[in-house]
Amino acid sequence: MAANRLPVDRVVADDGTVSWGRSPGGLVTAMDSVMRSREGAWVGWAGEASEEAATPEPFTEAGMYLRPVPLSAEEVRDYYEGFSNDTLWPIYHDVIVQATFHREWWRSYVQVNQRFAEAIAEVAAQGATVWVQDYQLQLVPRMVRELRPDVRIGWFNHIPFPPVELFAQLPWRRGLLEGLLGADFLGFQRVADAQNFVRACRQLLRAPTKKDTVTFPGPGGMPHTTRAAAIPISIDFQGLERLARTPEVMARSRELRHQLGNPRVLMLGVDRLDYTKGIRHRLKAYEELLQDGRIAPPDVTLVQVATPSRERVDSYRDLRTQVELTVGRINGEYAPIGSPAVHYIHHTQSTQEMAALFLAADVMLVTPLRDGMNLVAKEYVTCRHDLGGALVLSEFTGAYHELHQAFVCNPHDIEGLKQTILKAINTPDKDKRRIMRALRRRVSDHDVNRWASRFLDALATAPLVPQHTEQQDHEENQQRIQRHAAEDDREAVRRDQTRASQATRRSRP
């Protein structure tokens, strides 16, 4: 496995003791359970800039072999904050903010990708499977193929892949495409993303394409065929649901509602503080609902968790200022003393605290302007084992294509977003329970382990399409039926307990 970050961060205690804690971010959350169930190594940056590019020693943490890749402060600035997040990220997200092009950033990107490729080549066994993650490492597949032609190479894109009209703006478009074509299989979140990649290769490289494959000369000049297809990522459904069912998380959920004043409707937004997440649009819609008198605190309140992100990039600093000014204005104009209209949290929350928040929230607002998947939507659905709550979901997320039964919105349409929020609030509980059951079944049936298995199967057979046997299909279907039956049994028990409790209360004098 190769990703920009290792799954752990170095933590130094007050007494100087060094330990390792889990890194934040959706990629680590998704991949951690996958890697811990397989024998392998994880190559990535440890999260701290090195004074000089000296290679940190590999180490083992929780049974996983970790190979750190060093980055200097200048490389963090140019490769990560610069090229990855101020050049590629805007282009890949519909140029919501203007992309910046600097040749020195590209040189740093090439240099760091080469260092990752060399680290992979060093730790990979003969004939190993190499799985490269995300947009920061798009040159790595070809570089690894040059160093280790014996390995199978896959790459997965966690963010959207743009239409060729946007991708073509990149001065280094050819190098990026050639880098990716070193892989045997490329995975994308949506069918449209895979099609965008194939189209870019056909138009910009003049490479022969056939359906979902591209043929292009490999490092030795021999034709090499790469397959590109959609395999949407998911989460560890069973692990997160188990956490949400613990007495501690359920008690914390009740405590949170009490601390927030026991509102009739608790709305929740959970995002990295990123301009792609639609936080400003969400706050605008919420503010207008307050202004129109359709909702009001303390009857309705919003908790917005905005996890710090890329705070040395200008556009992110500007976004934080705008969001915090908006929150202050909303509370100043519409909140009575002691009942904020918006509770704003600008720090990372633990997994347990997030599960409790999900379980407490009546309406979950997932309204990005563009997102590869958005695992928060799947996490919310997973935590709602009580079948409560309502998911408001942007049609510009990858999650929309799987969770289309949710309350779907176009976040650019503020009036439409307002109406969708009101619909999520006012839809009868029995209808919301039916919707939540369907959403949960989709996430349960397509969890992170199924995603990983599908990706690795596709990589093993690429450029051919893997063929499931009838026996495999039958077994998967039987497992799905058993999971759904168990869920129905739990729901029936819960309904019986609720009716018994209501009958007891009615019989009291």
C-alpha cells in the first residue's frame, strides 16, 4: 500500500515519550481495516517535515509494517500544499477556486513521487501486489513499473477525475496520464470519472482505447494495456455499527442532546474545512430559513463540525474566516441568550464522539459542491441502527449514486436546499424509517471489505474483467439475506419494546 500519509501520526507526550496515534482522514479510516486483515506494508509520509531528507527507520505498529517516506519543509510546501492541493485539487473539483500553476511545484511533485516509487520497490516482495492511493501519487505507477516490472500495480482515485476540458488546462497533463498508465488497473469512484480518464487518454495522448481500456507504450516501449473502472469506496459497516451500539456511545448521544438544550430538531454538518464541501452554501440556506421564520432556536439548532485542513493554503484560510464570520452573524441575529443557532466546532473529533453525534442528529447535512464519495454520509447511515434520522445529500457526491433514496439536493440552488431541509424535517417518521432502512442495507451490502476485494480481483485479472462464479454470487446473496433478516428481527424486537413501554406508561394512574 502506498498513500501520501501513513495511517499513524507521531505523538510526543509531555515527558518526551513517543507513541503513534491514528491519523485523521477518510482514506486512513477506509484503508485501516482493509490492511489489518491482510499481510502487507504501508508506505507513506509520517506527517512531519524532516530537516533533511534522511529516511526514517521503518517500524511495526499494531502488526502492520510501516515504511516512512521523508519530506522536507520545502517539499511539504511545494509537492503537498502547492501542486497537490493548489494545482490538482481545484482542477479535479470543477475549479471551484482558481488553480495555481508553478513549475517548481511540478518539479517537487516529480521528485517526491520518485521517492515513493523507490520506497515501494525496496519493500515489495517478488511478484507483489502494489496498491497506490490517490491524486498525490499519480506518477508512481509508471515509476514503479520502471523499477519493478515483476509487480502488479493498481491505483485508486479517492476524489473526482475531471472532464477532459478541465484536465487539459494542466501544463503537465501528459506526464500525469503517462504516470497513471503504468498501472494495470485504475479504480475510480464513479463511472463518469473512469470515462473521463479514458477520454483524456484518447484526446490528449492519442492513445488507442477500447471500452474501459487504454493501450500505451510502457517503460520498455512495449504496448501496455490499462483498465479503468468504477469501484466506489465504502466503510467498515460492522465495526462502526458495533461502536454505535455500545452503551457508552448511546449514553453520550443522549448527553449531547441534553447539552444542546434538547432541541426538537438537531441538524448536523461534519466536514473538513474545505471549499468543496459546500459549508457556506449550507449556512446560507440555514440562515435564510431562520430569517423566513420557518425554523428558530431553541426548537431547531445546527452543529457544524469543521475539521482543520490545509491551513497554510490561502484559499483555506480565507474560507475559515468567511465561515466563522457567518456563524457569528447568524448567532448574533437569530439566537436568544443560551440557545445558539449554530454550534461551531473547529477541531478533530474522536471516532466515538462522531458516532454519538451521528446518533443524536435528526438531520444530517452532506452538501458538497463536488466530492469523490463522501464517507460521512455512509458513516451517518451506519450509526443509525435505530432507523432514526434523515440524510440530506448533495447530488454532486459519489455517495449519491449509491444512496439516492436520501433527501437529495443541489447545493448551488439555495432555495431548493432550503426546501429539501424542511422536507427532511417534516417527513413522517415511518417514511424516514423506511428510507433509512434502505440506505443502511446498501452500505451494509457494499462495505469496505467488499470494495477492497472487488478492487483486488479487478487488479489481479486486468486488463480483463474478473468473472464471478455462480457459487460466489449465490454465497454473497445468502449472506445479504441473512444480514437483512437479522436487521428485521432487531427492528421487530425494538418495536415490541417500544409498544410495551408505551402501554406501561398509559396504564399508570
